[in-house]
Amino acid sequence: MRGSLPTRSVEGFVRWFSSGAYREDGEECLRRVLAEVLAELGVPGQNLSFDRLRTEVECSTLELRGFEFYDLVSPVRDRLLALAADPRVHTVLSASAQEVARGRVGTALVAPHAAHLLGNPVSP
């Protein structure tokens, strides 16, 4: 979710967001979006399950950002790793910690926010 709020509304927004009312939670959203992407790749995405790893919140004078990290634990994980290892598949990549830190897997770019995956785990 991305948007702008006046400063006076931030506290109410955080309260609403934390309540979980009238919105998908992180796991529901991830399940829906990943199933859509997997369908495009021809990989069945049924029974996707995740372990929640941690939550990180960044706050500055201009921005409040929250990240939720999950590990894919369903059998689809093994299928994705097999696709990433297949040289004929160019739509799925597997990246090492060094590649994430460098921001590239070969000639492919790794989005900067992926670096959060390398952070020290903290309790959710």
C-alpha cells in the first residue's frame, strides 16, 4: 500500500492498519499476488503457505514504511527453485546474499528493497 497522508492523520491510519479491519493481512495479500504471478508462469499456486519471519518499520520525518517478511514453505518453493535453476526460464531468478547486496543477478537487476531480506532477523 502506498499513499500520502497529512501528518495529523498518521496516528489514526496506524491505528486502523494495526487493527487489520477491512483489509487483507500481509499473508493474504502475498498469497493472492503470488498465485497470480505463478499462474502467469504456468506453476500451480494452490496451497501456498508461509512462515512469518519478521516485521520492520522505518520512520523518518517524511516517510513511514512497514515491511513484512515471509518464507514460502509450501511445495511450490521447490518448483520455483527448479525453475530458477533452469537456463531456459528467464522469468524466475534465484539470488545469493552477495547478488542481492550487489543489486544484480547476472544482467538482471535486483530491486533495492530486497536488501531488507539480508537484515538481522528480529522478532515479529
